[in-house]
Amino acid sequence: IFEHPAGSYKKIFETCEELAEPLPTTVTGRIPSFLKGSLLRLGPGLFEVGDEPFYHLFDGQALMHKFDFKNGQVTYYRKFVRTDAYVRAITEKRVVITEFGTFAYPDPCKNIFSRFFSYFKGVEVTDNCLVNVYPIGEDFYAVTETNYITKVNTDTLETLKKVDMCNFVNINGITAHPHIEQDGTVYNIGNCMGKGATLAYNIVRIPPTQKDKSDPIEKSKVVVQFPSAERFKPSYVHSFGMSENYFVFVETPVKINLLKFLSAWSIRGSNYMDCFESNESQGTIFHVAKKDPGEYIDLKFKGAPIGMFHHINTYEDQGFIVVDLCSWKGFEFVYNYLWLANLRANWEEVKKAAMMAPQPEVRRYVIPLDVHKEEQGKNLVSLPYTTATAVMHADGMIWLEPEVLFSGPRQAFEFPQINYQKYGGKNYSYAYGLGLNHFIPDRICKLNVRTKETWVWQEPESYPSEPLFVQTPDGVDEDDGVLLTIVAAPGSQRPAYMLILNAKDLSEIARAEVECSIPVTFHGMYKQ
């Protein structure tokens, strides 16, 4: 396990400039000939506006990065997404739209009357799409977790238009982690208003490319609704699980207090982070629904409290649903530890803060679909290869205990990826992830979920990002392919590079170094 006393990781949380045109890179090793597309990534790139800082990891303004592969050569390009949040901040030289952890003060130039009236217009929700990019039909959207998504041109990195998902479906926000089927159908989940002024969660289906070239988003439909455990306090939802025939939604104890959310905004300098709270008695609720036709399955599955952002994979096997995910133990919100001040602290401070935080663990839960009342008290899971259990209590609630697939103190296996094209929603063997060392990303990991064997790539003073799997065109094995990751190496002659690893053993195949530094990125995609 690496130590980082020099603190060079602070560099990945620093503002950088966009590029006027693509830059050449210095390639060592050989770029596989089947890589002919682009690696697209999103993350924050502007961490302050004038003298006003952004405070949280998820506040910096969205910067889109692109590595292009062509004839064994690689170029690097990046542009800020021209969101309303960005354009207005640049124009007015101040934070104009409240971000996740940064409050935007009212315009100092306005008089008390216009301030009073804009106060009643309500809150402007951010469109700062710094989290991910994915295809809908023939288009590509940069996204965050609000109701706004931003259409982008993935060749020129130009911003095309802001789309409000509320115009098409009943949702208050929508995650940055959709599931996309082979034919291009997109499924996603978001908080919504349910029946009788209660809160709920809707799964939305966006169809693939339309024959008549109309926008698939206009044909978005809600396929199924999950109930909320608390009437006015929906759980924070970051992703969901989808197998061939089922959706799995994990309702964690991290809640959004809507009343706080609506009142606090207008009244005092508050932001999204102020509206989260933990329900210390709820535990974790696992919801299951049939996919087609959408139908909620009214069974109560519960487990000990966890925080959860990323599902790894979900599949069906012999009447069970196997749910693999990256968990954080307990009910405390992990985002409390992702303030930029914490992440930019000296190494000893960073470690001290992480000591207090929830502990990360890769877990496998197994949900039995065939449940009979008379079987209470005994383990319902009969899959031979897992120690995960499900036991029915007298009230019909089924208690789930997970199998631990990976656990290391303050060493998270996060930002998980799999061979999604071939194994998404199916029984699989391998997960790839970004290793977080006390929340600092310092290695790439591979996990065999069957045997629990692990592989690691790491280098001193090198800070990688989420590894994306690209399959070898004629590949036979699940792990026949490469991993693409962007590595910041602040101390090096060239401060960043795109790294290509062999997915089999995480050995290096090639790297493409750039002359400029690259800040942290969260998610992205490889576009053929």
C-alpha cells in the first residue's frame, strides 16, 4: 500500500485551461490496432470563479476530455461544457448557480426589490454535467444527477443543447448511471412524486434510435415505480442494478430532506449537501421489479445499513438475483468526506479524516425470488458458490447478509467496470476498479468475483481514474481486452498520460503522455 507524503495528489483538484486544438501525445509501447475510436471522460476543471471557490468535489465546472486513437497515434483534447452554470459564472465572474456543496450568493448588483422577487422564482437547479457521458439514440449527453442533461458533439466537444428531462417524464432528477441494452435502449432511475403527494422512484425507459429520426427522449416512458420508505424523504440514488429480466433498486439510509431542501434554499446560504441526512434506524431496503412488463414485486428485503453509489453487476441464477456492488459500511454519507479542503490536505490529515469515514467493501447480495411463508428462519439461498444468505422473519421480511468479495481497511475498490457489452446482466467473473487509498485514487485493480483473486497496477506519485474495458474484437475470454485509464503524474516531466493495460493481468501495453496536467475525472466511455 502506497503512502503519499509528498501530497502531489493535490494537483488533480486544480483548475486547468481548455485546449484550442487537439495536442499530440508521446506514445511508448504499441497502441493496439483495434483502438480506432475515442476515450471520452468528464470531471471538474474549474475549481474557482474569480476569487470565489467551489467547495466540494462535485462542484467544479464540467470539463470534457477526449483521447483520439488513429493509426497507432493518439491526440488529446478538452473543452469546458458550455452549461448555463459555466457560461453565467464566466460572464459574471462569480458563482451564479448553486452547486452540490457551494452556495451561489444573490447578485450583489441587484437591489432589495429584485432580490426579493427572484427569491420567489425559486431555485435554479444546476446543469453542471461533470459526472458522465452516454449515448441516447445517435446523440451523446454529458450528465450530472439533476433533471438537466446536456447534448454534446463528441467529435468537436461543442455543447449543443440543454435538455430538461422533466419535460418528458415524471422525475425530479435522474442518475448518471443508466443501463444501456445492445439495441440502444436506455434505462435510468430518478426520484419522483408518487401517488398522493408521497415520494417514489421511477425507472425510465428511453427507446433506441427512431426510424423517423425523431428524438428518442421525446418517447421516454416510466416503466415501473418503486415506493419510498419515508414519505417526504427519498433516499439518495446514484445507480441501480439490471439483470436480463429484473431491476434492483437499493434504498440506502442516506436521505434527502425535501422540506429542508425547499425551505433552506431560499432562506439562507445553503446547498444540496445541507439537505442530506441519515436515517439511523432504517437499514438498507432492496427492491425488485420485473422489467418487461414493469411490475413491482411486493417483497420486503432488508439488510444492515450501507452507503452505496455503484452497482458492479446484477444477474439471475436458478431463481436468485445476484447483486454485486461497492458498499460503504454504516449510514453516514460518504460525500461528507469529499470536500475539496479534505482532499487537498496533507497526507497525514487525509489519512486521519478517512479513519473516521465509513469503510468500503465489495459485497455480493443474493435475493431469492421464490419465497414461501412457511420457510421462515432458514437460509433461502441455495446457490452453491456463495456464502450470502437470505432469511425470512416472522413478519415476512427477508433479511439479507452479503458475501464479502473484497475488503481492505480504507482501501476502496470503486468506480467499478466490467465487460459490459458481453456480460452486463449476466453471470460473470471479472470486475475492474479504481483503488482509493484513504479516498485518494492511486491504483487500478482487477477482481475475480468467483475466486476473490486480485491484480493491481500502481506507480509512485501516479493517480489514475476509472478504468474502462474495451474488448479485443476477436476476443474469446471475458477478460480478452484492454483497460483505458487517465493517469495524473504531477511530478513527472509530462504530468499526465493515457494508460493502456492488458485486462488479463494489468500489465502495461502502452501509454500516451501529454504536456499538460489533467485534473480528476469521474466517468466516461469508449466510443468506437
